[in-house]
Amino acid sequence: MNGVIDGVRGAPWVVMNSDDVQGSYLLLSFGTLATAVYKAYEKDPDNANVKRTIAAGLPNAVVFHPRLPKDVIIFLRDLHNKFHEGSSISFVEVLQMVHDADCDWKSHCIRCAACF
């Protein structure tokens, strides 16, 4: 056993809270699992699997820029969480969501005239 095994679950998605690489992060996904790991550590700090999991950190995390718009953060969080519901979302539904998000982004760029 290796605790949380990399590659078995989806990648953690995080947003940097600042431009400082050593700064803190907002978890968009993996939050429940991260909380469980730290609760396991509080309960049994000498457990080899828990120690290994904490030492590994969040490998392969997808890190988003801190300027990511709030509505995009909410969208990504909700999208990632939909995959926990089994067959509740289809690939076609994901494609429709991407289309809708693209249209929303284009509208935002037209209104604001400044996109990064």
C-alpha cells in the first residue's frame, strides 16, 4: 500500500493564491481526500501509508493562475465534482459545456476588451 496512489484518481486541480510559487493554494478538487489524509495523520501520525502520502504532496497537480476568473473556478470545481457521481455526465454534455463556456468567454472579451 502507498496511501493515495497517483494515477488512480483524477489529478488535483489547484489555483495559486499568489504569484509566489511557495504560496498557498485553493483546492478545486481533491479537497475531501486531502482532508481525510490529514485527519488520518491526526489519528495515527506514525502510519507509514499516511506519512508516504503526505511526503508525496499532490503529484501531477494541475495548477491554475491566480488571475483565473471566479466563474471559471466555480465551473471547473463543479465539473470535476460531477465525475464523482458515476455516469451522471456524458462526454456529449461535457462538449456542450465547453461550447457554452467558450461563448461566455467570447462575450466577456467583447464586453471588457481586455483578455489575457
